[in-house]
Amino acid sequence: MMTQLMQRWQQVSQYLADWSDSLLAAENTLQQKDKVYNWQAWLLPTLLGLLFALQNPLLYGMAPAYDASLFATMGKMWADGAVLYRDMIDIKGPVIFLLDAIGYAIGGFQGIWLLETVLLIWGLNALYRTLALWGIAPLSRLAGMLAWLFLYAYRYYYGNMTEDYTFSLGLIAQYHFVRMLLAERFRWQDAVIPAVTFGLIAMLRMNNAAMWCGYYLALFVYWAWQRRWQDALKLTISGVAGLLVITLPLLAYFVWHGVLSDFWFYSFGIFFGSSYGSGHSLMVGFLGLARTGLLLLLPVFIAVVWQQQRSADNSRPWGILLATQLTGIVMGIVANSVSGHTYEHYEILFFTFAMLVLPVVIQAARSGGLTGQIGCRHIQQAGVLTLLLVIGYLLAQHIIFTWSRFESPLPKLTYELLVSLTASVITTAVLVGIWFVTRSRRLYLPAMSLLVLLTVLMVVLPLARGLTKGRPFDEVSGQMVEYIKANTGYDDLIWVDGVIPQYYVWTERRPASSYLFFDNVTPPYDVRTRMMDDLKRNKPKFIIVKLTRMEKVMSGKDRDSTPSFTAYYNYIQEAYQPVSAELPRLYQLK
């Protein structure tokens, strides 16, 4: 038995060794054709983007997560001619709804998927080019992109979220920021895309702009320090111009429709009062960063920067690149601290930094330096240890604890991260001990095994999720969706009681009230009264009722209930009736 196992292992080892040689040969080919306008250089990042996008439910005509379905619904309404912040209201900047409106106009909900996918592919190819500018080998770039995209796909991805668009636009902008950093003079052609994307992000969700602020600040200080005052001034003008190019047309639209004050309140003003969030906390932002593992990658990244700064043939401003990353990360911590919420998708704001740093660490682990350099053995060893530590740390968060998409109390989250780090340190120490005892030099075996595993998972996971996620919750939900679609037209109105905007995507019908934000938002007016007024005026054909809550409110058992809540359910019972005993939650107009 042992003999057979050893033979099997030798065969697998030989296969991995052959694949490793083939990969290195392919890398040499990619290196030779590593030009911006060579289609082969675009092929693999594009394939990664397409695989990632397969898990978006919108591709299959299904509904993404709560917020994302709401954004898609409001984008559809805007594309159909409704007025934002009057006919449909949520507490986000207008650009997320604008992007969804453009996507829906292109091809319905699948058009939203297409727009997001195009931006993602553009962003991944921009990242591939960015890493090439800093001397990172093609295989290191692709391995880092694959690994982090898998983490993104497995942990965080909802599809059609503000953070998803921020990620793609951030990668696009980063390439042009780096071109400006490497250039000997300011060039408007490099400044345009960062400026326009900065304007888009500012009007999407202002605290998503941490990366842009990091690059703008670091570049401005760098050029001012070099007394390149004209370049620093032009950089500032470009950023302001980008804001104005995006902001002024939107402001004109809001003034034209008389909703300027509503735009200000729901996009910005509501966050400065007590209507949303649980208070500013820097610890929230820091723990969000800590969950990503990016902090563990920074020491080796800093070591590579130090190595390159001391190199006699270095012509790249590595120190300023480090400054842009650290400044952006600090601003990301502050930005994620504003609401006090520990929602896990906020951590995507750090991914533009991680996607740049991880390939550099992988390159360090492979050779101890950049492509074509004689590397440092100590940096190489530190790179290998760091990768082991990060892998163990990220896995421990799932193996030891249950990963949650919901908020976690800060003490609980801190405890989980400390335990995960401790487990990773112990595991790494054991693996290093085994390596020393066995004197193994074949590090390519575990590296190739992990690369093969990630590749397989990156194919299987998105497709499996895309074909299963975003469907109606149960058989009754599916029957309600089909009944509504069969008994209404495209322009008919429905209403969904509770926080379930997915029904608007499944049915492709418009909501009957403009107040679509969730129950965790408490504006300074009675939402339920305004909602009931909308229902009385618009008379939707169907209402999907949350029966448990209605029964609790009507029986007086809900201590948090208000008179307007009771009146709201009284109206539903007076004006509507259940469709059938089989569909008790679906009410139709009497």
C-alpha cells in the first residue's frame, strides 16, 4: 500500500514539475509579448474577469443581494424615465443608479451585468499593465490576481454593489496614476481617467474614494517636494475638473426636476446626523483592513521597496509608490470608520492596494527581487513565510470560525482575528520545521499544487454560485413571482413589504412607493406614513406582505410599533385580500 502511494506521489510530483517547466516557458513567451497593444497580453486577465463575472445572478435574470437588487431596481426606474430622489429614494449617491440605468438601457438586467463585467475586465488588464511597469513577472502578476480574485469571489462578492464598481474603477485609475508617477512631466492624457473616475466615485459614495485621495495627496506632495509646482497645480486642477465634469450635469438634472435638496440629504446630509450608522469608530476600519490579510503582506512589500531604492540601476520611484499605498490604506481605514458598521463588503475598498501588493510579494518569494535581478535570499525567504502566513490566516477565519456576511460585535471580531493569526503562526512554524527536517528544496510542488487548486476553484465556484444563487427563496416565493408576472404588465406597480427588493428584479415590475431604503435608516420624518400615502395614491395591483410582522403589529405584541405602522397594515387589510390559501403572503387589490 505504502509503495503504491509513494509511486502515485512520484507521478504527481513529476506532473507538477512538468507543469512548472511549461508555465515558466509560457511566462517567457508572455514576457516577450508583454506589450499594451498585444492581444495575447490581454487574454488571461480577460479570462479571469469573465470567470469571476459568471457568479453574478443578473447574468441569469436573477436577483443579487439586498442592496444590489435595490440599485438595479432604481437603475431600471431611472432608465424608464422616473426621477431620482423623487420617484425612488435610497441613501446613496446618484452614480450607482446612473451606472445601472445605463446598463439597463443597454440590455435590461443583463445589461447591468455586461457593464460591470466590461469595467472589471478593463480594470484587471489595467492592473496587469501596472504591475508590468514595476518589473513584476507575468506569472507573479497572474498568480496574485487569481489568488485575490478567488478570495473576493468566495468572501465578498454580491454583484452590482458600490464597492464592486469602486474596485474596477480603482484598478483602471491606478494604472494612469502610476503612469503619471513614472513620467518626468505632467501629461493630461494620463490625468483624464483618474480625474473622471474620481468624479464618478465621489458621486457614487464619497468614502469609497480613499485610493484616489491617497494617490492625489502623495503625488502632490512628491511633486511639490521636487519643486514641480506646475505639475502639482495641474494635478489639482485635473482632480477638480473631474469632479465638475461628473457633478455639474447631475446637479443640473436635480435642479431641473426640483430635487436638489433631496439629493443633498439622501446622498450626504443623512450621514451627518443620527439617521444612519452607529457612530464613527477607527477600530471598525482597522479590523476591516485586518480581515483582508493585507497588513501581513506589507512588511515584505516594504522590504522590496527598500531593496529597489538601494539598487544602483533602479529608475523607478518605489518610495513614492509605497507612500501612495500607505496613504490610501490610512484613508481607507478612516473612510470605513464613518458609519461604525462592520459589513464585510466595506473591506473591498482595500482590494486595489492588495491586488498591487500581493504580486510583488509573490515575485519576492520566487526570486528575491524583480524580473531579471539577482535577488536577495533573505527577502525570498521572508516572501515564502509571508505567503504561508497569509494563507493560514485567511483559511483560519473560515475553518475555526463561521464566516458571516452580517455585522459582528467588535470584541468578537477582534478575538476571531487574534485566534486566526495565532493559528496561522503556529501552522507556519510547523511547516517551516518540517521543511528544515526534510531538507526539501522542491518548493515548486506545494506552489504548483496551490496554483492548480486555485485555478480549478476559480472555474467551479463562480459557475456553481451563478447557477444557484439569487433564485426565489422557496417554492412559494417562486409561485408568487410567476403569478405576478402572469397577471401584470411591465408598467404595473407592485409593493413588497419589508426589506426584500429582490422581488422587483424577479418580476421586473416597479415599486409603488418611492421610499425604498431599508429599516436601518431612520430619517427625521415618519417613513411609514409617507409609504402608506404612496400606496393609497398609486394603488399597486399586488402587495407581498410580511405576514409574521403584520400579525405581530396588529396583535399589539410589537413593542416597537408606531401608530403609523398599525395604520399601514390596517390599510393593507382594508384595501387588499390574499390571492389564495396557497399564496397567503400575496395580497391583491380588492
